[in-house]
Amino acid sequence: MPIYLYWGDDRYALSKAVKTLQQKTLDPAWESFNFDKISSEPSDAVMQALNQAMTPPFGTGNRLVWLVDTTLTQRCSEELLRELERTLPSIPETTTLLLTSAGKPDGRLKSTKLLQKHAQIQEFSPIPPWKTDLLARQVQQVAQEIGVKLTTSAVEYLVEAVGNNTQQLHSELEKLRVFTGESSQALNADAIAPLITATAQNSLKLVAAIRQGKTAQALELVADLVRQNEPALKIVSTLVGQFRLRLWIKLMQESGEDESAIAKAAELNNPRQLYFLQKELSGISLGQLQRSLPILLDLEFSLKRSADETLILQTKVIELCELFRRPE
């Protein structure tokens, strides 16, 4: 009776986990008979999934039933809850039931508590871009899986270049695996730099250009990111995360908090990172940081309303640069 709930908005990492589960569960010769992928759009989708889960597999291997983008952990009727309570404990050992959802499960719901009891739950959310220690650990883990040896400098370079984009990380490491061939030598930052598309690094450079009020440089970086097909909403996500982090640190600084409390609240495990952020913030006022977030939120809102991506990015970046260029 293996039951899994995968949730989170890192679609690439989640899809890889689903693929791994498929390979572990299904016999390729009988996959077309024993794999059911059910959309959550039909009103009876959950009932379809539960009925299929109770059906014995054909031939060899097990059955895999995948209920895609379910909202069971966000809302669940009493009728569906009763059906889940009746069916989940009875699902045969030959069936694997997989539920996936982008949204975080609501722990207050009875359906979520029921799944916590019966299912293995795994989160697939991007690591926040400022948690560089976790990003480094992710780079090391994926490099080991793919079979690429990296020095510490190469790991740090990939963290800066790729950030929390797991799909790009896998793609870049596969490229490096082909580049190294049979060599067992660890690659350093100088060796990999010409091969890596540094979208996250350009996003962080964009943060620095805005903070320094360098409009021309910021617009050039926006153009680079657009040419690299970096999604506009991902650029905004990086900007929001970075400026929110700086606002939080500045607020705590001005409230007289000590460095250990600031580092803990900002989730910075590297003391050097806090030192450099504090040094950077010495030339920025609290008011500037506070006014930056409404501009970024307006940018995000405009993009979600299907505004011209390049035009609105350029307009808001100019506005942000003007904000930080004027001393207070």
C-alpha cells in the first residue's frame, strides 16, 4: 500500500521524482496497462483514482496511479473524506498511489491529517536563493548523482551562476559530465566558467546594479537575462528575495539587534555573508529599501496581467535605480 504525496512548485525536481517512482514501480512491458495518470479537473477525479488504485495490475510489475495537481490538501468535502478514510487503508500492496500538488498542504484539514497518517510526504520547493549553504549542498548532491567531481571553488561558482534553478543545474552538470569524459580530475571554477550559462549570477549582478543606482548597467543585465530566456517572474522572484532580505537585516540593525540574532532571523549560516551585507547596507537607507518592495510587487502584478515583459522590466528597473541613486 505505498502512498505518496509530492508537493511544491519546483516542477522539474518533482517530475524527476515521479519518473524515478515510475521506473521503480512499473514493468516497462506492462506500463501502458498499469500506469494511470489522472487529471484533477474532472469532478470525479479523486473517485477515479481511488477506483483504479483498487484494481489489480495486469501481467508483471505493480500498478501506479497518479492524481495530478490535486487540491485534496487544500479543500476536501465530507463525502470525499469518507471515501478516503474507507479506501486508503485498503489499497493493495501491488498499487502505488501518487498525489501531486503545487500548494503546501493545509495541516488543519482532516484530509491532510489522513494523508500524513497513510502517505509518505515529500516537499519539492526551490531553496531560497540566499541560503547558499543549502544550494552548495544541492550542487554537491546532484554532481555526485551525475558523476562529476567539483572543487569547492566550482561548487561556489555553480551556486552563484545557477542559484536555485534545479533544471538548469542538472543541465549544466550533464554538460560538464560530457566535457570531462573519462577524466577523474575534479573541475575548478576556472575550468567550468566558460561552459556555464550564468543566469542567477546575472540576476544577482542586477541586484547590485540597482542598489548602486547604475541604470545603464542594470538595463544591460536585463537584456542579457531576456536573451538567455530567463523567465521574467523568476527575475522578479530573485529581486524580491534579495531586497526583502536586505530590508529585514536593516530593520534589525536599526532596532539594535546583535549580529547573532540578525544572522539567525535572516537564516544566514555564513558569518562572512552577514558582514558583507551589513557593509553593503551602510550606504542605503531603511526608507529606500521599504519603497523598493511596492515597486517590485507592482512589477510582479503587471507581469501576471500579461504586460509586455521586457518593457515593464526595463521601466521598473529604471524606477528602482532612480530610487537608490538619490541619497537620503
